[in-house]
Amino acid sequence: MNFGKQFKEGLITNNPVLVQLLGMCSTMAITTSFFNGLGMGVAVLVILTLSNIIIAAIRKIVPDKIRIAMFIVVIAGFVTVVDLILKAFVPALSESLGVFIPLIVVNCIILGRAEAFAYKNGVLASAVDGICQGIGYTIVLLIMCIIRELLGSGTFGGGLLNGGAGLRLIPEQFGIKILTLPVGGFIVLGVLIAAMQWALARPKKKEESK
Amino acid sequence: MSITGLLSIALGAILVNNFIFSQFLGCCPFLGVSKKLDTAVGMGIAVTFVMGLASAITWIVNEFILVKFGLEFMQTVAFILVIAALVQFIEMFLQKSMPSLYTALGIYLPLITTNCAVLGVALLNIQSNYNFIESVVYGITGGLGFLLAIVLFAAVRERNVFADCPKCFEGFPIALITAGLMALSFMGFSGLSVWG
């Protein structure tokens, strides 16, 4: 198994959000501050890796017909563990992510990777896949957070730096407030996916012109 | 519970705090199944139905099983299992008794299990301490809000196909921008409330 290729796929060519178009709900909903994005990204990364490992390990003894139910139970178990850990050790994060932590259960990325990758590949490859796809997801979340936070309220690293207020880079009155509202989530994600399509289509065009 | 209280829950779920445009719940089917108007209507109706039933059943499970035995930490696992079983039952029931509706809904029925609006409404009901009737009203009206959003969106998207837009925006990105503009118009409802 080629780990370098898997890494590149998870990050760019087969990015879970921008190319596979999975896990939209959480991507748009929680990317309002840097801290939220980082917390959600790491939570998904951990759950995705662990559930990929377990599903790859039990893939040979699970009957084909009930595999989806099995996946959901495994994922729900890990989500509960992470939810309780966050509540105990990082209550502020748990508060601001709210209902979206338990909703990781129905995040299409995790179920999608379980079905498309972990169910067909070995434990090690699945673990690497979980980490790569998780990093790809986290990076998209962070990009969204940085754009929305910087242009929307003019700060950087909200919830994390400068005692939670974030570093102010743009004076408050110049912020495009609409980007911090739900509208901003849809529009920023749309523009990012368009940029990704443009970037992925470019090498192909070069080949055609040759 | 007074009627005005229920009305304000309903109004909130359909317009002010629309599940898709202000809470981002159920975006995956919203974006995935909105290419054609008639499938969007089918999906919306199926979701409304499941959300109403799921709110009722998860409320009962939570009140009489989880809370009673001090198992609240198992909520996520219990709810997703209840929802998966419920969807499976509805599928079997429709197949036997209403085959026409069953074929109309087709593949969208099993997909509802992974719709985050359904699990979301179950969890939000518990979080907001709603009683049984309020939960059911919130579930059904939340589903109606989803129906309204997906039907409007599908109608716009059908016309979008013929629009001339930059190559890299074709397909998904332009749909997201459209959804963003619709979310903007739904913001106009904020502040709307029922006096009571």
C-alpha cells in the first residue's frame, strides 16, 4: 500500500469535503471560529481513525447484510466516548460545538470511508486512510474558519489566542458580518469547491492543449 | 401547554430557525437530492414523516428507558439505533401497504437514517426540555421546514442548469451559492414571533 499516495489523496485529489462532497453539514455549521474548527477536525480525525481500524479488523466476520448497522454502532460508540471526554476536559469546546458532536455519528465522511475503504482493506491501510482523510477534513475546516473569521469579524484564532478573543487584524467596523452568519458558510464553501475544481481541471487542460 | 406556545415552536421550526438555512441540519440530502423537483418533494415528505415519528419515539425511549435507568450518556447510540430501526420498519410497512408511495420514495427512504436532521431533532428535543407534544410538533414542523426549503431549492436549481456561469462554478459550487442566497432571504424571518 502506497502511503504517500493515500496522503495526497486525502489532502488534495480525493479530499473528503472539497472533492467527495461529504460531511457538508458540520463543515458549514461550526466553522465560525478557529478553535471550533480545530476541535471538530481533531474529534472527527480521532473517531474516523479508530472506527476505520475496528471496522477493518472485524470486516471478515460481519455478514454483508447488516454491515451498515454494524458500522453505525461502532461509530456511535466512539462518538459517545469522544463526546464524554470533551465534556469532561474541554467543556468550552463541547458547549460551542453543541449538538454537532453527537451528530458526528451521521457525518457522511465516516460512514462513507467505512463503506468505501475500511470494509475492503487491511487494518494498517485503513488506519492511515483515517488519518489522511481526517487531516484533509481538518484542513478544509481550518481554511473555512480562517476566511470566515478574518473577513467576518476581523480576528484570527478566536477561542484560542489572546484569552479567547483572538488577535485583531482588521478593525471591527470593517468586518463583513454576513460571513459569520449561516449565509457565509454556504458561500465560502461554494467558492472553495469552485477553486478546487478549477485547480484540479488545470493540469488536464494543459495536457489537452499539448 | 398553550396553543400559542406550540404555534411559536412551529413558526420557529419552519421559518425562523429553519433546519437547513439556519441550523445546517440535513444539508447532505438537501444538496444531494435536489436536482429534480418531484424527487425533492418525495424526499421532503419522507423526511417530515420520519422526523415526526422519530421525535415521538426517541422522546419515549429517553423518558422511560434512559432517564429511568440513569443511562443518559447512551443517548446518541440509542437514538441512532431507534432511528435506523424506525426507517427500516417504515420501509417494510410502506412496501406492503402503500406500494405506490414506496416506489415513489425509492432509494431516499433508507438514506434518511443518515440524515442529520432526524438525529438532530431528537437531540434538540431533549436539549430544549420539550414535553411529548412539543417534541412531536417540533419534529413535524421541522420536517415541514425541510420540505419547504428543499422544494424551493430544487425549483431554483432546475433553472440553474440552463444558466451561464463560469466553468469552475458549474454544478455543486453554484448550488451552494444559491443556497447561501436563499439562506440570506430566510434571515428576513428572524425576529418574527407569535404573541402570547
